[in-house]
Amino acid sequence: MTNKDTKIIEAILFASGAPVDEKDLKEKIKDKNNIENYLIDLKDFYKTRGINLLKTGTKWSFRTSEELSSELTIFKTQKRKLSRAALETLSIIAYQQPITRSEIENIRGVQMGRGSIDHLMEIGWIKPSGRKNIPGKPTLWITTDLFIEHFGLNNLSDLPNKEELKASGFLDKRAAIATISDLANNDENSQSNDNLEQDDENNIDDFIQDT
């Protein structure tokens, strides 16, 4: 490890934020014919240390030793609070997908800014899915696999249908929207409503389809 060429290679690999191609290392040393021997020596030297020298394809890099990887894993929980608009948008997309932005606005009864869509995309719960074949060709939106995983669903058919919402007392758009939150919080219990009104039932027809 006292060879200058070896030290040069070691310094380059330490300083690099990405794997370095072997031919680039070769250009930096004097004894180019011994590049393979230098790299093997370095690999042997670091094989029992906290970092190891690894070759991937034609590139070399230092990586944390596999036996230490679990000790260095950092788990961070980041809470994200959805706005009412974003939650309503997510719920409508979940039930009516694929759906356009203007169709979401028609169901909600209000215009919406880009914030809700952008936030849901950033979280990874919705994604674009082509364009609707109408004038202007607006983007169609659908939920993602991450949405299904986050809310503990096997698939979208696990979302409650209209009859299930009726049985749980969810009879209007706002209440139906709230079921998305309930799916993520199993400790909340729904109250049955025995006094169902026809207007309430009709109210939900434009939000959710029978499954």
C-alpha cells in the first residue's frame, strides 16, 4: 500500500461520488500495466474493513461492508397532511379512474388549482394514464400501486361500494370521501344511519359507481 500509484487510485475512488471506470483510473497512474494488480491489492486490503472495494462492470467504487449495512440504516418517518381538496381529489380518482381534471372539478363542484394534483403525484399515489380522446385531449388520472399498498388494499375492488357505504352511514360525497382516510385508520368505527333519505342516496350516485 506504499506504492504511489496505489495511493492515487485509492484517493480517486474515495473522492468520487460515483463508480470510476477502470480506464479512467489507468490514465492517472504511471505504471499502467499494473492497474489490475493495484486494484486487487486494494480490494484485498479493504475486504475486512468497514468499507469494501467493489467492481461493477468495468467500474470500481467503495461501498459500505454488507455486514454493517443494517447497522447504518436510518429510518425516518415523515408525516404529510393532505388538504381537503387533495383528499377529495384522491378519493374521486380512486372511484372514477381514469378521470380528467375537469371531470374531477364537475364532481367536486369547484375549480381546483395544480396543488392537489401535484401533491398527490409527489407522494406517488396518482399518475397520468394517457389522454382522453376528446377536444383538447386532457390527461387521464389513475391511482398507483403505492396508493393500494399505503391503504392496505389488495386491489381497487376492495374499496367500499355504494351499498357498503350506505350500510356504514356514508351517504354523501363528503362522507364517501372520508372513507379513504378510514381505510388508513382502522381504529375509527363507522356509525350506521337508519334514517336514509332518497336525496342522500342520489347525492352519491355522481361520485361512486356500483361495483
